[in-house]
Amino acid sequence: MLEIADLRVSYAGIQALRGVSLNVEAGETVALIGPNGAGKSSLLNAVSGLVRPAGGSIALNGTDIAGSSPWRVTEAGVLQVPEGRQVFAEMTVLENLQVGQTALHGRDPTYSLADVYRVFPILDERRDQRAGSLSGGQQQMLVIGRALMGGPRLLLLDEPSLGLAPVIIEQVFAALARLKEAGLTILLVEQNAHLALTASDRAYVIEQGVIEKSGASADLARDPDVTALYLGQT
Amino acid sequence: MTGAIAGYLPLFDLYLIHLGLAFSQYIVLRAGVFSLATAALAGIGAYTAGIFAVNLGMHPILGLVAGTLTGMGAAVVLSIPLARLRGVYQAIATVAFIQIVLSLNIYSESLTGGAMGLNNIPKTVGTVTLLVFAAGATYLIWALERGRIGRAFDAIRQDEAVAASLGISITRHQTLAFALSGALAGLFGGLEAYHAYALDPNQFGFHLLITVLSYVILGGRNSVAGPLLGTALLIILPELARPLAENRMIIYGIMLIVVINYLPKGVADTFLDWWRARRLGRQGGAP
């Protein structure tokens, strides 16, 4: 579904991605793990069109979308859930979800409002409340729900566990597992490697803008280099 | 009794015209553009309408259409360089735009009457016409902000990057906001021309910029009630006592400082927020 080849991104001459290649097949959950500043968010931003790549290709179902506007990328069904729970604080929960529909651009929705409420029942309870007054976990659910309203074929998730309590993280990842079961393709960026390897089919390890390792998540979780560096085991 | 009402009619007319200008300012702020060009766009519309009537002898309806279209056209052209700027830089650029329009106006004396202004415009617009257009503008803004476009404006204003990531085209929506702002300013400038007999170039300068901005800041920037209330308060309050009216700009300044510090959302929006919170509280959905 998504095929990235030799992708390069730089900011004012500093290279954040130095020729990254990865692919995501339909129905898969693929994780991208690595330390802070390795280029994980740069990769997502390049796919979603927020950052213009300096080189390489990003193909979605065979069509090159590298350098397309975010508008075109969402039209093709690629929806990003940005890092840091960026809800529209002044809007209500329902209004946030309705804004998400913009990304449909006339396509048929894949998730109705009722579907999103079924995935995250708390959003239904709080629908008339200002999004800014929600807890961190609820805000994370809201930004995922908002992306679902845009009819994603491929969901790009940027650090969904960041700053959340363990019990809330469990709820969020349980919901993601249900979405995956229902057939959604997910590219997941996470610093929490243990979590990412548990939730994904395959994973890539990125360091300083280069893919260092890749493989089935279960194998990577047993790889001595990975366990030493990212899973805190020696 | 009727005499007392008739005495306040000019003030009511002023309210209706300035309400249209307040909406012109409101709509760009709502879409996250810090443009202060309304005064100049109103000047462009007013002079176009005036010239259509005085120099070309056209029907006022044609003059109003021409004023609306030139205001809108100027705003769309202005939106191209402004799309590259953000925040306070947009404000500075639009203040410069006001000065440019003012200077051009004074230099093209053969067309605009220069510093002497444009005189002998036939008065064809009265309270009823103003009321119809003001009601129309209020309805337009009300309908717009409840729909998809209004929500897209809110999303852009609150977080441009997230809005873009959701597939909202920033340029397209901000150009639309500019076009609407220019059309409203051009239309109500034209109405002013046909209501006032004469136009003076300085009428559309820095003074009008501050006045119109004050209406929106004082009333509120997030609902149609903001400009409705802000314009009313700032037009009526100085009239309550003569010494206040003579120092109108001082009053505006003091009120702005008080409101920005104690009611940063403006009078109308603060009230609406309080009312919504109360209603939610009653339903038992307290935060």
C-alpha cells in the first residue's frame, strides 16, 4: 500500500532522513521505533505532505505522492494523527470530529460518527464538552477519532502513548488493535519500543535518519541489539 | 416621542454601516488572518460607488455592485502577498496597504477629488436600505460560521498545521475569508457613499481601522453576536454624555485595555461561554 524508497528530508541543510526505505502492506500494522531525533516524525510529516522531501519517492498504491500538498494526501486516504494530542481546544468534542470529515473530500466515509463512538464510548459521553477540558487520554482518543472521520485507508500515528498513564495507554492500544482487526492499515511511530513491538506485525528501527534493522516485530523483540538499546534489558 | 426617535436615527444608520465593516474585520480574524485592511477596502468600495454615481451617472444599484466587486477584487489581490506572512507581519502589511490606498486617493485628484474629497453624491440610501443590507450581512455571517466553512476557519485559527494535516486547504479558506471581507467592506463603503452626500479620503484611514477593530475586540471574535454587540456599545456609550463623545478615541482606548485584560474573549463571547457552561452543568455533564 505504502512504499517509501530512498527518502531524504533536510531542515536548513541538516539531514533528518538520509535515504530511508520502508513499505507497509494493506492490513498491516508497521511500527517505526527509535530514539528522540532519529527522524521518526520527519518521515510521517513527509508522507502526509507537511514537509517537502529533498529526494526519494513515496508511493501510495503505485502513485507517487512525494511533495504533494497535505490536501492531496488526505484525499488519497492517508490521515495523520499528529504528536502531542493536538485537539482544537475551543471546539466541542463533536465539532472536532466534524472537522475531521474535511479529509473525505467527497469520498465515502469508512467510519461513521456512531462507529467512532463505538470505538471510544467516552467521546459520546463528552460530545458537547470543550475538547480542551478533556483529560490527556481522552484527547488522544479524540484525535484518533477525528482522523477516523476522514475515512483513512492508511493511518499514520505519531507517538500515541506520549505522556499518558499506563492504564490509559492500554485503552488506546486496545482500540488500535480493534481497528487493525477491522482491516485498517497503520504506520505507528513510537518511542516506547516494547509497546510498539507488541502492537505491530513488523517493525523498523531508525537511528540518525537511517534504518538500522527491520523484521517481524516478534523477532525484533528477541533481537539482542534491540533489547539492549530499546527494551532496557541486558 | 417620534421626535426623540428621529433624533437617534443618524446614530442608528451609523451603527448599521459600521456593523457591516465590523463583520468585514471579524471574518478575517475568524479565519486566522491578522488583516486590518477593512478601512482601505471600505474606502475603495465607497469611492468606486461614489465615482459611479457622480462621474458616470450610474444607477446606485450598479454603483453598489461595482463597490462590492472592487472591494472584493482588491482583497483577493492583497491576499496573495499576505499568504506568505503571519500574525503581526500581516497586520503591518495591511496598515501599509491603508496608507497606500489613502495616498493614491489623494494623488488621483481628477478621479477622486483628491484631498477635497468627492462631493455631491446623490443620497439614495436611507435607514430601511441599510437595515436590509445589515440584516443580510448578519445572516450571511451566521450561516457561514455554523457550517463547514466556519469550522474550517476555526480549525485554521486554532492550529494551522493540524488543520492542514486534516486536509483543510489553508490558502483556499483564507482567500475566501479575504474575498468576503473585501466584498462586505466594499458594499458597506458604497452604502456609506450613497448615505452621506460626500466622501473624504481621511475617513478611511487609521482612525477607522482602530474603530472597526475595537468593535470586534470589545464584542467578541468567535460569534456573530460579538460584532453586533461591540459595535452597538462603542457607538452608543460615547453618545450618552457629550464630553464622552468629544473624547471618543480616549474612551475606545480605555475600554479596549479593560476588555483585553479582564474579558479577553470580548463581552458577547464571555457571556455565551458562561451560558453554555451553565447549561452543560445543568445536564450533569460537568467537566
